Amino acid sequence: MDFKRLDFPDGFTFGAATSSYQIEGHAFGGAGPTHWDSFAATPGNVVRGEHGARACDHYHRWPEDLDLMREAGFDAYRFSTSWARVMPGGRGAPNPEGLDFYDRLVDGMLERGLKPYATLYHWELPQPLADLGGWRNRDIASWFADFTTVIMSRIGDRVHATAPINEPWCVAWLSHFLGAQAPGMRDIRAAARAMHHVLLAHGKSTQAMRALGLKNLGAVMNLEYSAPADSTPEAAASARLYDGIYNRWFLSAVCRKEYPADVLEGLAPHMPENWQDDLDLIGAPIDWLGINYYTRKLIGPDDSGLWPHLTDVEGPLPKTAMGWEIYPEGLYHFLTWVHREFGDGLPIFVTENGMASYDRLEAGKVNDQPRIDYLNAHLDAVRRAIAEGVPVAGYFVWSLLDNYEWALGYDKRFGLVHVDFDTLERTPKASFLALKQALERREA
């Protein structure tokens, strides 16, 4: 690595992130069915119909995985809880095995000197709630607040920081307008309602945690840099609207209690009644802001005549195994822009950043130099932002483990640790070893 721990401010947090459905193994411990199980069981939705029934078997192997976190020298572990594991029906009686699992997991982090950073929802909606309309149904915000109270009454006293929902754009737009993830809808009315209800759920969950006396509560947004595909005014307008849907919708609601006018122009006719009345709750104060950043898109207009009439164009930059352009300047942009426009002095965390690469296990080793180069470039962007006064407080690599990459099955490997999905053997990659060396607490 081109950096060492001492190149960052005192107290800067280094960590790695995972999510429950992607690693735990959902067939274990009394977890209930999720809409991801249903989505994966539908032909054509997921590569080879793969699912999260076993995943990385983190449910049983968590001590080994936390030992890897400690071995790497990380300060914190960003994990997520599974709603369907804790409350198999989404409502009603909790599952003691699920609560016990997260109890053990949090205690295991603390025993290893890792600060627990919890995300309460990372996309695995209980199927019984999906049957009731899921994120299209306003009641989901209250259901989620009830789940928040159950899980945080159990582990909240030991969690260092919490965010209610990971990547609301994915929960709402990607899944209800583009149809690329569960529940796989392509319906503008469903998308508009999900875009609002996911934020209402964030607000009610935060309110529930405040009622429990919990602190250090934040929001985690995925942000994607949008640039015009060409020099025309039409492409510039398209890129601006894409930025509104992807980035400004969620930031403006949480930080300013408003939605951007350019996006409302298309979504307002499909929004739930009296949505304006919810903005005070959605915009209740938070203690920190998380940014998940991976790539940029080149955007231009399409010729469909249907709002938002956008299309993305393949860019010229080097790409990850996901086909995503490598553009660290976008991370620098978002850190400085969010601080200037929305942050109001809030600590900012890079809560996810990483790449899928074409990793091969050869002679017991994985030489993932492209990932080392990617992390170096993006951590340099973080250092530049800090040097300009942006209060960046931490950086979490996505991900600790190769895992279930949603609709792409087990093909795309983001991990610092290689997982053999047949034997489940873990093998630290070169990037893991390089980070370990960089994070050693040396004086020089």
C-alpha cells in the first residue's frame, strides 16, 4: 500500500464491511423467507439461480471471520442484521436464535477489539411483508421501526454506531423501477412510493433508536458520479437528472427536508398522498453520514420519450470485473461536495469502497494487485479531502469476504479474503496482507 496508518488523523477508523444475506447463510438458525429467496427462485433473475441459503456460512464461521478482521488490524466491523432472521414473519414474535446470533457476534467483535458498526437493513425483506406490498406499503415504516426496537433493545448497548438502511437507491429505484434486484419490479408508481417509504422508514427507525437512548446514529447513501456522455446540452441535463435520482433525492430529504424539484417533476404524480407531511421526520438530525462509492456513469438522453429518458454510455476508463469504471476522482468529489452542500460539519465515513476483480487462487495465494491499486487510489482521494478540511472520520473496504453478489450470484469477487464456495475455505489475498502491513500501529 502507498500509505500507512500514521498518514491519517488520530482516531481515523479503518474497517471492512459485509452484509447479512450475502455471507451468513439464510437456511440456518430459524430465519424466515425473504424476497431475495423468491427472486432467486425465479428463472432468469440470478446467475444459475444461485441464492443465499449457505453463502459463506458466516452463521457458523463468524469466529474465524472476526479473527481475520483482527489479524488485518482493522478498528471496526460494519455488519448488517437480517430482519427475517430476527423476526421471521417480519412482524410479531422474534426468533430467539436470531437474537442470540447477533448477541454472540457483537460480543465477539468487542472481545477482539473491534467496534461494531451496525446496519439494520441490507435488502433482505421478509417475504410475508413483501406479500403485503413491501416498500410500496406505507406501513412498512412502522414495521421497520418495530424491528429496530427489537434488535436494538438486544444489542444497542454494545454497538458503536448504527445506520438504519443501506443504500436506499438500491432498495427503491434499482429494485422497483429498473427491476434488477428483489422484488424485481419495473413500475414508476411502485418506485416513487418506495423512494419515499424507504426514507420514512429511516426516519422512524432513527426515532425508535433515539427513544431507546441510543446515540451515534447515521445514514448510509450510495452515490454514483454522473457525467454527460457528450458535450450537448441534452447530455448535461440528463446527467443532472441522473444525479438527482441517484444522489440528491436521498441526501436532500435527510439533510434538508426536501426533495429536488427536477426529480419531483417526474415522480410527484406517483407519490403517496400527503408525502410532504413526512419530511420533518425523515430529516430528523443524524450524527454522521456514510457514503458508499464505487464508480461513475456517462449519461445521455434516450429516445423513448418516457421520463426520465436516460441512458448510460460505456466509458473509456479501466473497469472492474463488474464493468464499472475506476474513477477515484468521484470519491474526492463526493466527500467535498457532501461536506459543502449537505454535511453541516457532520463526520463523514466512506462506508463502502472496493472492487470486484478477476481473482484466482494459485498455489494457495491470490495476487489481486488491481485491488491494491484501486484501494491506493481511493484512499489517496480520501487523504486529499481530509487535507482540505473535510471531516472524513473513517473508511470501510467492501468487502471482507468474497460473497453472494445478489443477481450476479457467486461470480463477482469483492473480498479481501478469497472464499472457496465448495469447501468454504478462507484465504487472505495479497490486498489483505498489504492492508495488514499498512495498518500496523508503527511510529514511523
